[in-house]
Amino acid sequence: MPGIAELALGAAPIAGGAMMGVIAGNLKPPDVRGLIAKDLDLLDRIPLEQAERRARLQASIDQRIDDLISAGERTRELRQAAMSYEGNWRDIVVFICAILFTVVWWNVDHDRTNWLVMFVAMILLSVAAGIYAGRGVLRAVRHFMRNRDGGQ
């Protein structure tokens, strides 16, 4: 069974990267709304005689609310930009680079423990990049044909 052990050892860098991605996806930002609610509760508990402290806390709460609103607007803008993305020349460059790296990896010594795992991963990456590049090229051709027919 040394072949399976070598394959598992060769897959370790890819599995580690995938695990790191999963962990990064599970990180949760602080609950800003909960913090604002706690601060508002604290503001209610501060006696009216401590006007300066109440004013400073109210300013802090107002700043958090403004930050929350601006973060929501930025998120909406980013989401609209992501949804309107139709592909461009960078997809083609990524596809070419993935193909070139796969060819380079083919010429690496096949006795390396992680050679097969990395080669399969590079093929899958090349296919995914090719799909995105092909989709962008197809849209560009359709757009060109539509403009050419409309101009005549």
C-alpha cells in the first residue's frame, strides 16, 4: 500500500489549501447590530447627570450606524458588479496560464509524490478556466454579431 500513502501525502498541499478555504469561509464578522443594541441599552442605563459620557457614547453609536449603512451600500455595489460580470480578456489569460502550467507540470519528474494529484488538479482548473473563457468569448462573438447585423 505504499502507493496510497504516497498519493495521500501528495494530496496534502491541496487538501490543506481546501481546508484553509473552508475555515476562511466559516469566519464570522462581529455582530455590529448586536453591539449597537448593547450600546443603546448601556446608554439608557447611564444617568442623565453624566451628559458628557452619554454624548460620547451616542456619538460612538451614531458612527457605528453610519458605518453599517455605508457597508451595506458597498456590499450592494459589489454584488451588482459581480452579477453584471460577463467575462473579459483576463479569463483568457488565466486559461492560457493554466494550460501552460499544466504542460510545465507534465514535464516535471513523474516520481514525485504529489505529481498525479497536482496534475489532476491542474486539469480540473484548466477546464474551469476554459469554461469561463469560452463563455466570455461566446458572449463577445454574439455581441459583435448583433452589432454587425444591426449596423447594416
